[in-house]
Amino acid sequence: MFDRRVHPRFVLSGPLKATFRLIEDVTVERVTDDELWVLSGVPARPDERLMVDRVGSAPPMVLGMRVIGSDPVLVGNVLQHRVRLAFGASNNGAEQAGIRGSLVRRVSVEVLEVSRGGCLLQAAMAIEAGTFGELQVMSDDAECRDPVRIARCVRVEGAGSAFRLGAAFLHAQAGDAHYGVALGSSEGERGGNGRVRT
């Protein structure tokens, strides 16, 4: 966890379901009538649903797509992943290769611990340290959203495809007084649903 000696950590009595919204800059490598190929730093799962946001397109363009393949490739001695995506019902103006775009994916995670400085997550896929995204948590009919940075990613031994992710709240690093996930979770814990660890 983060800020172990500064902020108390709330260990939740049960995992809190959440979504990590990951936004990654990618290069569109190839376009056909029914497929779009992008180079990504993160592998994708077959049939995973992603959004591709064309950077600089006029008008702005967001394409809903389905993953049909993901293969590791070396690009300038750097490991990348060639992700092949199938277009949805319409393909308007996505005819240009070599452009930049943003790949938006939603990863289901569980919040295990939380503090004002960050939280401990568990996911079924690895997310590289240094990745920025948005953590979305539904609690008591209210939605909390916080921008976070993944500080570490460790595979859980003996748990199959499970990874523990240390996520730092960017609001906390900037000195902002609002941390929606932390405040929402801590309120629930003070109600008797967990214990505080310092």
C-alpha cells in the first residue's frame, strides 16, 4: 500500500467491486474494410470489447470494437502487442493507417484495502506499473470516480490468473482534499464492515 506511515489503511471485510478504466495511446497500424490493427503496450483478450478514440479527428470519432486477436511483436526492440479489432455495425472514416488514437478498456477489479493515499486492487490481468486510469466504484447507489496511477503489479502465487495492484490516488499526490473512493469506503468501514490498519 501507499503512505503506510502517513494514512490509516482500511481493510475491507469483503472485496468491493470496481472498474479500472484504462486509457492508452496507440498507433493505428492497418485498416481494412472490417478490421483495425493497433500497436498496444498491453495484450488484449479475444472478444474483449474496447473503444478506440481517434485523436485529432474532425468530427471526434469513437469506435466500439471487438478484439479478434492479440500477438506479441518487437517494434524497435520494444515488446508491443498487435491487437486486431473488428468494427461494429458502422465504419465511418476509419480508413487511415499510421494515425494516433486512444484505446479505452474497462478492467473489472476488486478493492481490497483503501487509504487517503491509494488502494490495493486485485484483477485477473496484469496492468503495468506507471499506467494511468480512472477507478470507478459503485457504493450505496452512488458512483465514486478517482484518477489513479498503478504503482506496482504483483502476481498472486497459487491463485491462477490473479494480480495485486497498488494504485495511488492522483488527487492525494496533488494535495486535493477529495478522494471519492477513499472517503466512500472509509465511511462504510467506520460503520463496522472492516478494520483499520496503520
